[in-house]
Amino acid sequence: MPSLLLIRASIAMVWFYQGLWLKVLAREPRHLKIVSSVPFLNPKQTRAALLGLGLLECAVGLWVLSGQFAVPAAFAQTALLVTMNVCGLIWASRLIPDPAGMVFQNFTFLLLAWIAAGKVLAYAHT
């Protein structure tokens, strides 16, 4: 079984990639298009929302990497991903190349987040 640090680092790298690379540095224009599909955001707000979302994802990555409050971190990751997936499917499904694949990949990712949280709980009880 991989070490808890390796699991946390793997989860954090996904958050950093999605947040910093794809959103803050805007390396994937499709993300801006998806956020621009939110009906109550104007173009200026869309860019600010994408930047804020990217920074939030980076903060989640740092939280996961720290190993602090692993169970609340898993809940936060779940809430964030479910919210992003539901909003994406409601407002931008035509811009998501494989909606079912997105949901299955995020389910698997969240499973890893919960495994990390569970390992922390298991260590606390030994």
C-alpha cells in the first residue's frame, strides 16, 4: 500500500494542475468557456470566477498536502467537485467532451481522497 504522504501528494497534484495550470494560468481555454456559460456572470466576472476557482483549488491542494483535518478536507473536496460537476452539466454540458467520463473520473478521484482520510482515521485509532 502506498504511503499516506504519496496518496496526499497525488491528490494535491491534481488540484494544483486543475487550479494553477488550467485555470489561473489559463492553459485550457475550454475552462473559461465553461465558466462563461453561468447565466448570471458577465465576461469580467467570468474571468474573476475562473481565477478564484483556480486559487481555491490550489488552496485545497495545499490543505490536502498538509494532512491537517483530513476528514473535513475530504468533505470539502466532495462538495467542491460535486458542485462543479453539477453546474457544468447544467450550464455547459455541450462544452464537456465526455460528461459521463468526467463524473466517473471525479468519483474515482474522490474515492482516493476518502481513502486518504480513512488512513488518517485508522492511524489515529492505532
